[in-house]
Amino acid sequence: MPIPTKYLADFEEGSIYHIYNRTNNKEALFLSDENRLFFLKRYKELLSPFTDTYCWCLLSNHFHLLVKIKSDISIKAILKNKAIAELSITEKKFIENKATCSELIGHVFKRFFQSYALAFNKMHNRQGNLFYKPFKRIRIEKDSQFTMAMIYIHANAFKHGLVKNFTDHIWSSWHTIISDKPTSLAKNEVIEWFGSLELCIKAHNELAMYYYDCEVAIDD
């Protein structure tokens, strides 16, 4: 059955996306904390030049991200600072205006998935594709969607019955949002969106149950 087009949005500069993917046949995506840390490390290394990340959540067989695609000018400036030998064919084409932003970001996510899958397979003596294809991405077009996606992602472990309170799930960006520690996460933008850290916490606590009970909840 084909995936609805709303889950396969083209990537555009300056746009925000809820990105999520699961494994084939719902098998495990993470078998250890080492896997989770490697996933986050490779995400930061490969995707941070192209995206600003608002939040994330890792579950047993899938993940969620909320990201904003950086401007074409910003991305090209970053790529031009890299050695030519380090650039992929798609990155070179993007610099030369021969590849679109959507093609570039799709290519980078493919590299990310392949990198993680190769390491996971090697560590756990596994073979074959790990991730479901194609991965889903929904463009956030309304303020209400952004708020919903943020809370939905942070509280996802609660939805799946992994914890009684979403704050108990350690593998989400929630703990970074409420922490004073330095981070590459777009934390200040998140807090400013809600008005303050206190209001951010209040909105999450009050709306998490609603978003999981209402008919407009995001599929995963």
C-alpha cells in the first residue's frame, strides 16, 4: 500500500519537518545504550551542518525528530569550507546548483541511516537492511502543528507504554530542554516558543494526554 504523499514531503530551505522512521518488521533499532549514543553521535556529525534540531526521541524500534532545514546559503557556505575530497557527489552538485535542497537532505539522511545500520549490523552480527524505506517526513505548516509535534515527540515513550510519565524516559531531548548544560539543540528557540521554561513544562504536562487521545494524533 503506497504511503500518502503528506508523509513524503519535499525538503525546502527554512522549512520545519517532523521526521520519523522505524525498522523493518518492527525489529529492534537499539540493543544497547552504546547503540543509542552512536545514533545520536552520527546524527550530529552528519545532519547538524544541514539542520537545526528542536527535539528528538528514541524508542525501541523507531525514532522521532523535529528539525528545521538551514538556508541554502548557509549550507553552501558550510560545504565550501570542506575539502573537495570530503564532499559527496550530491553535495558537489548542490554547490553547483545541479541538485535541489530536497535531493541533498534526502541524500544526507540516507548516508546517516546507512552509517548507523552498518555499525549496528557489525556489532550484533546482523545482515540486511535495518530501516524501513522510505522514511516519513511531514512539513510543519501551522503554529499549532509545531506545538503538537514538539509535545508528541517528547511524550512518545508514554504513548507506547514504556513509562508512566514521559519525563521518566531518558532517551529524549526533554532532559536537555530543562537542563542548564550546553547543547547543540535549538533549546532557546523551543523555550521562547512557549514563552518561558516554566510555560514549556506546563504545556507539555497539560497537553501530552490530549494529543495522544485526540483523533489528530500523528501516526507512528
